Amino acid sequence: MKKFFIEKFRFLLLVSVLGLFMASCVPQKKILYMQVKSAADSLTTFKNQRELNYRVQPGDNLYIRVVSMDDKTNMLLNSMGGGQYANNVSSDASVYLNSYMVNDKGYIQYPLTGEVFVKNMTISEIKKEFQSKLSLYLKQSVVIVKLVNYNITLLGEVRRPGQYKIYQNNINIFEAVSMAGDLTDFANRGKVAIIRQSKEGSKVIYVDMTKRDVLSSPYYYLKPNDIIYVPPVKGKQFAFSNFPYAVVFSALSSLILLLNYFKIK
């Protein structure tokens, strides 16, 4: 009878260990990106034009630099608050301090030109507007305009959540995820939320990164101040990513040794 109970206990112990392994595993189909869902899914080319049409809104900051043949004019137009010549930008803070904020009415105040209306204009259109206005005062000048507050925020099941500054015209969702060190094994790649600001308020769009047609999604390319939230898969609470396996297995090993000892006795 004693032997029967010991064997029964060992069997239950083995089932518990197997259950622990199964609970801590995530199926591969939930981890892979851009999967081929069926044999009919044979497309290898996806059309998705980059839209560089972000329109500046009140509260945005623009970095504007003018390069001309006259050094004194360059120093005047590209000077910092302290009067130093801002050829070199060494940090994000200095970029911000050397930028021009769009006021509530959609204007920015700039030397020589005065108020310039930029609301709902693209960066390219603003550059042309400044080039046209400055041509009345300067000859052979070049205007450089950049959007300073191009930030992307990643939250949830990413390895390094936080806010990231983008130093390019656009970025897609895969590039953004890679900046955060990729998604975790417990990320729900099939329902990634993009929170985007619009004139009506905030809206939430869901993107399935496990499907290849995400490449042709209108939300494949992100916009300034987008928030990406990656929820966990169902049952993450049962999958212990930080579970003390070493302690558990050490205890189980000791228990098995004790069972074998009593069996011998």
C-alpha cells in the first residue's frame, strides 16, 4: 500500500512539472511576424507609399535655420537666446531651445519676416513659404526646416518601453518596435494598438503584426506623437517569465531523493 501511494505521488509530481513547462510556453504562431496564413497567401509585394504630409499644428516646435552668404545675417537669424551662433546642436534640449513654437492661432514669430502662418502646412510647404519671404531680404539663401517634437511612445509588452525621438521624416511600426528592443515573448502581436491624435480627439487603431498585409496598412507608417501599446497574450498570468525555476527544480529533486530513500527503506 505504501509503495502504491509513493508511485501515485511520483506520477502526480511528474504531471505537475509537465504542466509548469506547458504554462510557461508561448506558441510559436503567436511570436512570428508576417506569417503566411494559407497557401493562397503568395503575395511578395505590398504597395504602401510613404506619406510625408504631416501638417503642423499649434504647440508644435520647428527648428529653422537659414544659410546665406552674409555671416552677420546668419548669426542674427540662427542665434540662441544667449546670442551665441547656433551652428552646432549638441543635445535635444538645445534643439528645443533653438526651435520656434507654433502659437494657438497657428503663427510663429521669426526675425525679418515677423509672424508667419504655418498651421496645417507640411514641412515642405513651410520651407517654401520661408524661402519666398526671406528672398525679399536675402539673396542666395537656403532655408532648413525640421519638426522638433517628432516623438513615438511605446508601452506594454516591449523590452524597453518609453518615449523615443525620431530624427527622420517618417518611421514604420517595425522600426519603432526595434528601437524598443523588439516585443517580448508574451506580446499580443495580433492586436497592437496605435493611439493617434486627430482633430476630433484621440482614436485607437489595431494592427495585426502577424499578418503580411500589415505592410500595406495605412497605419504602417507612424505619425508624430503616436502611442503604441502592445497588450499581453491571454494567460500571461499563468506563464511565469520570472518564475524561480531553479528553486522549484531544486526542491523537486530533493523531494524525489527522499521518495527514493523511503522506497528503499
